[in-house]
Amino acid sequence: MKQKKSLRTSDSAFQAGGGSFRFLPIDQLKTTYSIYRRSQNSKAEELNPMPLRVVPVGKYFEVIDGFRRFEMWKIEGFSQIPVVIERHGSSADHKQMLLSANTPRRTITPLDEACIAHSLINEDRLSMAGVASLLGHKKEW
């Protein structure tokens, strides 16, 4: 039987930039929001081993930043993943965090932003002005 790897170096949790840092079992992480990140073209060797950013949703945690790192660690057989747990919020808040996690726009494409805007209008029932405000654009956007 293959031994599962762990990135865990300590059991202590600490506060890191507004969220709490800890290691979570990989089976507690979900990637529902990855559908809004169509342009993920980094190679595994280019990825930094930074913690994932996650938000609590029920019994699980949704990844909002670090989808490629998550997949890399999953493929490599890790059982514990380093994460920064951000504040709980609405689905719209999570989508806004997903976009802001990639500011400056190093990996967000217009298609990514359009997918999230479409979701905010159709799933979260925001107006165009509400979407523009949430995403930091002018009302006329």
C-alpha cells in the first residue's frame, strides 16, 4: 500500500494576513470554483509551494486560490495540504475573492472574469451595477 505524503511540519495553527493557517486533510477540500478559472497554464515545476486559500462551506472547504497546486499535491499523494482559511461569506463574496486572489491580473483572463460575472448575475442574482461594484469596476462597465 502506498504511503501518503504530508506537507505537515507542525500541528500549530497561526494567524496569517487575515486568515488562519493550518493543514487540512485533502478529502476536506473541494474545487467547485475551479470552473471559473479556465486559463490555468502553469507547469507543475513553476508552481510555488504556497498554501491554498480556502473558505469554509458546510463541512468542507472550497479552494479559491491554488487549484493547480491542489491538483499537483493530490497527484503526488499528499494527505495533508497547507491552507489559509479565509472568512466565510456568500457565493458572490467567494467569487470576488477568487478574482482578487490573482491581482494584479497575472493569471486572470477576460474569459475568467466574464465567467465569474455571468455566474454572479445568473446564480447570485446581482445586477450589472452590483457585479461592477463587487469586482471594482465603474458602474458603466
